[in-house]
Amino acid sequence: MKGKVRLTIADSVAHVTLSHPGKLNAMSRVMWQELREVFEAIQQDAALRCVLLAGEEGNFCAGGDISEYAAFRFEESSLRQFHDELVWGGLQAVLDCDVPIVVQIEGACMGAGLEIASCCDLRLAGASAKFGAPIAKLGFPMAPRELALVMCAAGELTAREMLLSAVVLDAQAVAQRGFLHRVVPDQDVADEAVMMASRVKRLAPQAARLNKQAFRALAHTQRALAATGSITNPYAYAASAEHREGVTAFVDKRSPQF
Amino acid sequence: MKGKVRLTIADSVAHVTLSHPGKLNAMSRVMWQELREVFEAIQQDAALRCVLLAGEEGNFCAGGDISEYAAFRFEESSLRQFHDELVWGGLQAVLDCDVPIVVQIEGACMGAGLEIASCCDLRLAGASAKFGAPIAKLGFPMAPRELALVMCAAGELTAREMLLSAVVLDAQAVAQRGFLHRVVPDQDVADEAVMMASRVKRLAPQAARLNKQAFRALAHTQRALAATGSITNPYAYAASAEHREGVTAFVDKRSPQF
Amino acid sequence: MKGKVRLTIADSVAHVTLSHPGKLNAMSRVMWQELREVFEAIQQDAALRCVLLAGEEGNFCAGGDISEYAAFRFEESSLRQFHDELVWGGLQAVLDCDVPIVVQIEGACMGAGLEIASCCDLRLAGASAKFGAPIAKLGFPMAPRELALVMCAAGELTAREMLLSAVVLDAQAVAQRGFLHRVVPDQDVADEAVMMASRVKRLAPQAARLNKQAFRALAHTQRALAATGSITNPYAYAASAEHREGVTAFVDKRSPQF
């Protein structure tokens, strides 16, 4: 496939690459759609044994493409559609993938990047990678289902710290908190990811798919509970001054006034 | 407010202080009621952006006020009322607070103190702080909802160790187990807590409240399940000899004989 | 009791020993039945205050007894009976035990051993112990309820790594991930386990039983959800070529071809 989420298949391994040059592979709306299509294609291919997901040119994914936000974030129905259909459609396709997913994390792993990484099975990072979701600076919360996803993968302590105090953590810190399987020197992360994919590839493929289905049955429950929880309207903040100020200030390269 | 749980508000930050001189801020019955009132007042104040919770004079909270126990713990209905209404009323008010809560932990963080800290979002501790719930020495279990709260915040491993072997752990150990965000030298913990509150205060306040509601939707589920679990009567132990011996021995300053 | 799962009682502590000489205490079908009987007996004995579970001769348990697998694993109904009745019957009896269980882990703690250890309350290991569930090399997945058990005890990150990439981790690694309470030099683990059992024994016994019931109420929920999750038939893989190849290759001492 062409586009900004690229799929190549070699020797029963699917290589998925996020590519948004000049934006540290930040996810645009079209990229969420492409992410969904790529993982739906992977799920249809019974011959695949592993997915290796990475970002281009030394970064995994810096978050969402903020330049698009003013076009849809300040109206409740378009904000809801963005999160519930476009973003969750992409994340759900990754979560629904029965093939083990190795994610190779370099550089920025922020916001949308953190959410995508949270859908993967085996997480490797280079020592200088950075992790966070400092959207409280942009004037908006994380959508509840996405929060539940990050909370399950990164732990409640880390999710609260990232969301409520907007900290950015380094690879060593999130590894100690249980988000990463391994941290390796930056120059080794690509080779290590290939070695891990190669290791996964040699194992029993049907067993892997059945194990992934069992993990999913457990995780789905938690997220479903979050989605149907006590929040009656998670997107009512769309038109608020705070939301508008945060996004606008970022685009204008000035500090937001909350 | 006067009383033993004090609230002062300055520059959109609510400072809540536990103050029970000579008892390391152990929670008496009146303090649970005051804790509830203070946090209900905070929740009503739309202008607040952060809560900073601490204990007076170098300790957070050493547990419950054991000198009161003989008056109500050995009868099932008064024990039930204590846990389900008084204690849970206080904890629920902290949990229901939509404003991010930074807790500054020094010295003793035991039993009730551990439970209160488990309701907070960002947990900082001084290096010499101590954590535990050695109530098995006092002849009684933790109430199931409180156990679920500690288990979610401190992890199942740590909760089992604290309850079943009555260990007291140091700050470094519970940080490694994922209960604390940061451990700093004792003399720096107050300044660090103020800096973290100040950082939280500058972020988007509506986003923080929405994120807290989402975290709560997830956490509520787990605790609700625990509360409605397989335990038909968690307070039937009230009049047991073991319970009476544990509490009485403590008050008499002798070793309990179980 | 005689047999391969031995129970001796001394001074209100039940000592349970896995003994399968020459197989690193691997669990045969008869041992699962014995494990159930031993723990049902323990649960009936109101005078017990602690269980100390260990394996004989420097190993805890290397997994299942693979030499038996060809006799029952390749037919769906006998595979289902094995997992749902025999294995889960044993694990359930350990989980249902109201007495605190200290597990002393030396050497191999793999597969079935990891599952049994996951049912215990206080986990001590010698520094050279090894942990994993590399059954993807044997061509089969972990049964969903057993997976949920390991996932809750060892964490999702570690469970995915063990199942999907078949890694074997050392004691220090799984301690850092939150599976173990303590790692001690190999020569000290037996003494430390006795000391921990002795510490537990002196605490209030009714309180311990009530705390264990509360922990169980929480944990049951997660596992029940997993068991009734989206997997309609977790044992349909019984007769698959992959399953047969994995088990057969192991018995034949050759590499499986998946």
C-alpha cells in the first residue's frame, strides 16, 4: 500500500510503517483510516505470523496532527465521530489483530503514539524514546476508551501522571513501570525488533492466535466497562473556551491561558 | 475549617491537612466525618484546580485511632456502620473529587493513611516514609471495599503482603511496586508537592475533571465488584475473641495471643 | 498422604511438597487430582494458619508431564476435561484455600508451576529460579482461565511475553515485574520461607481467612469474565497438525516445524 501507513509483507512478517514526514509521524485523520485498513488486511491473511510496527526516520509517532484540529474538534458531533469512529476504528483494528505485534519505539511516543503502542503485544524501545500524553496543555481530555487502553497498558499510576500533570517520561521510567519489555541502545532497536519478530515467527502460529484471543477477552471487558461507565457525554467539552484556547495557542505557538 | 481535617484555599489550590497531635494524625471517627465534609466542599468549588493533601508535623497518617476501637468495634452493627458509612463516606468523598489530588507523604502512612493515599492521583513521598496495614496484629481484616481500593492502588502482591504478613515497607519498596510517583529526600517533599500542585494548576482544569471522571468510571467498576462479591457478611467477626484480643492487647501494650 | 503431592502438618503449618523425581516435579494427571485433594483437606482443617508449598530437590515444578500428552491432548473432549476438570480442579482448590499460602520457588517454575505459584499469596524465590510458559514451542495455547490467572499474578506485559515469544525470565526480572515478594540467595530460600510462614502463623488467623476471601472476591470476577469471554471454543485446536507436531517433536527430541 501507498499512503502514510505502509504495509509490506516479507517471509510471513507484516511490516507496518507510520510515515508522516516533517511531523514525527503524527496521526492525521487519513492515517487513522489507513491504520484500520492495514490491520484489517493483516487479520485476513492467515499466513502471517508476526507484525512489526515502527515509525519512519527515528520517531514512532508524536501524537495527533494538531494542524487538523481546528477543522473538527470544536463541535461535539464531529469530535465524537473523530474519537469513536476514526481513532477507535484504527485502534480497534490493531486490538482485533490475532497476529502477535512487535512495536519498535524510537524517539517520540506521545498521545496517539502511546495509544497505538498500547495495542501491541511486545514493546521494545530505544533508550532515548519519550512517552507521554500532555494534552492537558492542549485543553482537552483523553477519550474514555483510549484512557482505559493506556491505563491497562501503562498502569493507573503512569496514566494519571501523564494525563493530570502532563509529564513526559523516558524509556527507563516507563520500563520500570511495566510498559516496555526491553530498552536497548537507540542504534540497536531496529535489529532487536527484527530478532524478536523472527523469534515469534518460529513459534506455533495457531497457538499465538488463540492466546491473543484469550488476552483480548480479558482486556475487552475492562475497556467495555469504561466505555459504558458513568460518563454520560464525554464530548460535551467540544465548544468550550478552554478546549479552543489550548488547541489555538499551540497552533499560534504561544502559551495557553487556562 | 477548624477541626482535625483542615482546609485552606490559596490561589486555586485547596490545602487539606490531617492534624491529630500526639497520634501521628491517626483518623478518629470525627476526622472521617470531617474528611468527607472537606472534600464535599472542594467538589462544590468550581474554581479549584488542585488539592494538596498532607499530614502535620512530619507524618501523613498512622492509621485509625485505636483508643476509640473498644467503643464500637466489637458489635456487628456498629462495626458495619463505622466501615460502610463513616470510613467509606470519607474515602468516597476523596474518590469522588473531580479535582486532581497531590498527596505529600511523610513518616507513617499506615492503615487508614494508606487507604486515603490510595484515593489520590499523584503520590509523592519522603525517603523515610513507611507503608503498611499491619491490622492482622490487631485481630481484624481490612473491609472488602477498602481492600479493593488498596489492591488497585498498591497492587495485589503488595496488598497481600501487607495484609497477610503484616509487613511494613519503605518508600523505595512501594515506589518500585508502583504505588508512588516519586520518592525525594525528606527535607524536599513539601517543596516538591507544592511544585507538582503548581504544575497541575496551570493545566486545563476542565480536561483534568473529565479525565478524573474517566479514571473513576474504570476504578468504580472493580470496587463495586468487590463490594458485591462472594462475601455475605464481612462484619460477622465483630464479637470474636480474636478481634477483641488483638485490639485489647494493643491498648494494654502487650502482645496479642491468637 | 503418600503420592506425589505430599502433605505434612506441623505446629499449625501445612507443608505441601511436589515430588516427581526425575521430572523436576512436572505435574502428571494424578498429581493434579492429588493437589486438589491436599488443598481440600487443608481447607477443612480449621486449626491451620499457614501453608508452605515447595517442590522437592531444588526445583518447584517444570510444567506438565509431557510424556502423558499424546494420550489425551489430541482429542477435543479429553483436552477439555483435562483443562476444565483436572487442572482447574487443582488450581481452584489452591485458590479456594482460606489459609495464607507461602510458596518457596527454586529452580524451574514453568507452565503448570507458574500457574500453581500464581494461586499463592506470598512468593519467595531463589536467585537462580527460572520462570516461563514456553508452550508455543509445544504447539498449544494456555487455557483461557489459566491465562487469566497468570496475567493477574504476573502482569499482562509478562504474560504476553511468556506466551507470545516463549521467553524464560529469571527471578530478578519477574520480581521487578511484580510477581515475587522476595528474591534471596538459593541457599537461603528454604529458611526464608519457614521464617515467613512462622511470621504469618503468629498473626490473627480469622482475619487472614477473611482477607483471603476478600482478595478472592476481586480476583474471581476477573477470571470469570475471562472464562465467559469471546472465545466460543478454546479447545477446538486439539486435533490440529500444529498441536500434534509441537508435542510429538518434544517427545522425539527434535525441533518442531510449524
